[in-house]
Amino acid sequence: MKKLILALFLFISSVVYAQQASTEQWRPNFHFSPAKNWTNDPNGLLYHDGEWHLFYQHNPFENKWGHMSWGHAVSKDLVNWEHLPVAIPEDSVWIFSGGVVVDKNNTSGFGANSFVAIYTADYHGKKENQHLAYSTDKGRTWTKFEGNPVIPAPQPSGKAMKDFRDPNMFWHEPTKQWVMVVVLPLEYKAQFYGSKNLKDWTLLSEFGKQGDLRKMWECPSLIELPIEGEQGTRWVLMLSSNGPHQDFIGMQYFVGNFDGKTFTNENPADTKLYVDYGKDFYAAIPFSNAPKKSMLGWMASWNYTDALPTFPWKGQMSIPREISLKRTREGLRLLQKPAEEVLKAKNWHGVVQMEEMSIEEDNGMMWRNQAGSYMIDVEFELAGAREVGVKVMKNAANNQETLIGYQKDSEQLYINRINSGKVIAPNFSSMDASPMKIARGTVRLLIFVDQSSIEVFGNDGEAVITSLIFPEGDNGNWQLFSRDGRAKVTKLKVWEWQKD
């Protein structure tokens, strides 16, 4: 009887596994995903000695959240990633989000060019302190600091606060010190600490209770960015959880100045600025020690992560984005563009190039791609149309398609995934829009489709929307469209991603 039960169990398990193992059609080609098991926030992004390092929240044992540790991957080109063993495993604490810096001058005493990670040690939901670990072999092996915690949770009323997390550090040259930003999530406060050696930290100042205060603050970063077409710079403080969509997570940012001690917001306190207007871009942080200002984020939403239908992995990252500021009538705003390494990857192969083509309603030419991963660079002149765009991942048999477009009257860029394929949760189907003003009736869209995700950059990165989709069946078609009039496609280029 026991043998029969065991055989039945193994049979059922094999059937379930076979069903799960069939989802490789949704694994991205030019976005990072772990070989297997769960991932969420990117951690400790940095560049050193020709390698880009991606650490990330990871469950080494299961395809669901738990056993939080730091996974690790490296890349020479920000496109092709080598999976490495778990960098910092859980022990008596969970290893939550944090940052990594290269200690070039051995301020810590761990060795010149050592990697120093500071991360949130979560005591299984009871409290959170900031711990340190270091590596002397380019991140391949790590030693946890004997003097942990380097920053214990604040005790404003004599009892340690439960939520205190997500440190991110950088070297501030004018004041010759390391600066850390970390958050008190439920108090909507970012705290700034200073240190000469990465081990002993002093509270410098706090910034808080400005911008969007609906949910919580977490995953902070502070970075100095150039202003397009100007000589000056500004500091940008980015925070996760609050986004443009009610009841969904997202990211906001503040623009201002930092003097080595205090961050000052240059906008009115109630100004709300959002990084991405999709529902699947979260916890992005910049690369440390990098030759350019760039970042990447986690592509998912806590609202439905448990329902993500992928196996043997769950979760992926956005493409790296180069970031700067642009002056607008409303003030300085974040500009995001795909990293040059992504645009110039050798796997892209041109399949379409056209100019000066009229489209009207749904009569635009339909193309068929062999690959499920492609890039579309298209420029429209609205002319008489009130709406223009591209339908991707089309399956005519079941009316499946995802629409990416621009609406003239509302001045909005949007992604419509209502009929995009598999609906993984009741709140998954949506049409998500970003404000985007255009000049002289010209709309430019740079669209990245990668099996189960879409990132669209409007007007050279002024507006960005990120969305997951799970297309089913024969979805190789895509099509240009207009609404309420004829439009002109002035330029169109399309590249397919071909695997090595």
C-alpha cells in the first residue's frame, strides 16, 4: 500500500512538474532572470574591473518568496549574465535589500578594492538592523562582519523600531565620507548617515513626509545626475512603494540638492513625481562605481507576484536604464533611456526599415516576427489622427494583443494589456498611462518586447511604462494603427533578438 501511495505521489508530482516546466516560452532573452527559483529587488548593483555585478533578493530553495538571501550574477555587457553561487545566504536572519560599494582606498580595513555590502538583517519579522559583509575576491565569497549590526534600529521610545531597512551607500567626495540613505518605511522618512570607515555611522539628517505618502517608503537611493544641455547637476532621491496607480506599488523621486549632510527638495512638498507609469517596475537602484549613471529595477508587482505563472524561475529585472535630468516647463524631470549596451547588442538583427508610410485605423500593415523578443523604433506624425500606436504579440485566433499607443486629447502614452493573454490575477488586466507632451504632432516610441514583458520609452525617455504580459499561442504578429483619422509613420525600424 505504501509503495502504491508513493508511486501515485511521484506520478502526480511529475505531472505537476511537467506542467510547470512548459513555461520557458515566457523566459526573457535580454532581461535578467535567475536560472531557477524566486527573485525580487536588485541589490548592491556595481561596476568593477570590467564586470557589472547584480546582487538580488533570492530564495535559493523554492520558486516563491522565502529564505531571503542574496543571489549574484555578473556581466561584461549588461545583456549576457553569468549566474554565480549565492553570495550572502540567510543564517539566523533573512538577508534583505542593501547596497555594495568598492572600497578603493581601504577605508574599512578589509583591503584595497574590497567589496563592502551593507544590508538589512531581518530577524524574521521582529526587527530590522543594518549588517555588513565584505568580499576580497570581487564578490565571489563573503565574510559577515563580527561587529554587526553596524546600525541598530532606532529606539525613539526606548524600544527598537520594527521596520528600518534598505541601506544604499556612496562616497561623497566634497566631505570625504561615505554616505548612506536608509528608510523608516511607515514614518515616511529617509535617514542619512555618514561614515569614514563603513563600520561606524553617525546620523546626519532626515528627510520625510513629502511627496506621495499613501503606502510606505523603501528601497531608497540618492544619486547626483547631470542636466541635459546644461553644465549643472542635481541630486535625485528615489523611493519605492508609492506609484501613480492607486492600490499598486511603484516608485517616486525627488529632485534637489545634497550638501553632504542634508537633502533639500527643490519642489513644493506635495509635488508627486513618478519614475515609471506601469505596474511592473519596482525597487530600482543605481549602479555604484559605474562609468555612467544607470539603474535597473525588478519587473513585477507585489499585488500579484504569487500568481506569476513562470517555472522554474519567478521574477526578472528590467533592462538597464541610463538616467539624467531634463529641464521642462514644470521643472527638472527624470529622463530614462535604454543602456547603450542593450541597443548595440550583437544579437539584434534588423528585419524592417521603412519611411513615409500612411496608416488609417486598423489598416496598417501587419508583420510577423519569428522571435518573441524584438525592438521597435517608430516615429509618427499624428496629422489628422487622435491616437496612434503599435499592437504587439497579436494572436488573431483569440483576439489577443497588447496595445502601445499615444492619445492626443489626453496627452498620454499608454500600454493596454486587457487582452494581452493569460490573466494571472483579477487585478492584472489594465490600461496604464503616463503623461507625455509632444512637439509639432510628433510621437516617438522605442518599444522592447521580450517574451513576457514590455518596456516602452516615449519621446527619448521622457515617459516610461513597464508591463508584464503572458501571451498564449501563436503570437508572432504586430501591427501599426491609428484612431479617428489618418497618421503618417515617418520612420520605422524593427530588430529581432536572435539567440547565439
